[in-house]
Amino acid sequence: ATKRSLCEIAYFSPRWQSFFTAPANSRFWGDVHAPLREHLVANRGAAIDEVTLFPGIMLLTCALLGVFFSIWVIWARIALLVAIFVSAVLAQGPWSAGGRYSYLVLYNHFTGWDAIRTPGQLVLWIILALAVLAAGVVSRVGKSLGKKVWRKPSAEVLVMPALLVGLEG
């Protein structure tokens, strides 16, 4: 594996605003987030794709609802929130609190972390945890509807959030 310099990693590392900024090719948010992207790439040039990590408003909304209204037990929801926070800190590379006690510890002491050019790729774990939180609220709604209607909820009700997330993304 190729060892990346800290300057290269910092260049391709997102900031916290990146998690709320959509890429230009986003159907719904591309034009709306253009000013935000300009701010993020002031000194980056071509690295825009690595610093636009917006998961979508539907997924964020469903995940936020899943924190409070879910089939998951409270400790599982807290664990998912911790996973999101830790992944977000690591995904920012050296930009998160200087990286001194986060990314740089991994970079300096653990095999393979010095080969990652784009720490923002760790957004995969954030999206996965958000999806699990969202699944908790969708399951809770489906379970509640099943009790009130005296039958199992229709597939459309349970599939609708996934379709909206897919349409937005």
C-alpha cells in the first residue's frame, strides 16, 4: 500500500459542513447547495467529490425519528448515535480537532490507515448507521399500523420511505 502524506490526506478530507452539502449531481439538492460547495472548495479545486457527503434529507429525517420512535431498544439507538459520531470524527481526517486525538492516532499507530487518501469514505459507516435508525422507525410505524388496522400493514406503507430515499439520492 502507498503511504499518503498528511498534507494529501488533509487536502482530501471533508469538514463538518460536508455532511450537510450535496454534490452537484444531486437531483434535488445540487443547485440548492451550490453556494455551500463553493465555500467548501475555496482552496481545494478538483477535490469537490470527496468533500460533499450529504446523505439526504429523507434518510436524516427518518434516522432522527428513529432515535425517539423505534423498535430498537434505547441502548442500541445510543450505540448507533455513538457510531455515527465516531465515524464523523474519523471521516474528517486531520480536520477534526486537529486530528491529534482522533485520525492521527490511527494514522500513526495502526496498519493501513496511512494509505487512505480520502477519509471521507468512512461516510459509508455513517450512512449504514443512519439506515438502521431509519429502519427502526419504519418498522415501528408498520407495527403500529398493523395493530390499528387489524391486519398487516400494506407493503406500500413500509416501502415508501425507502422509495423516497432512493428518489432523493
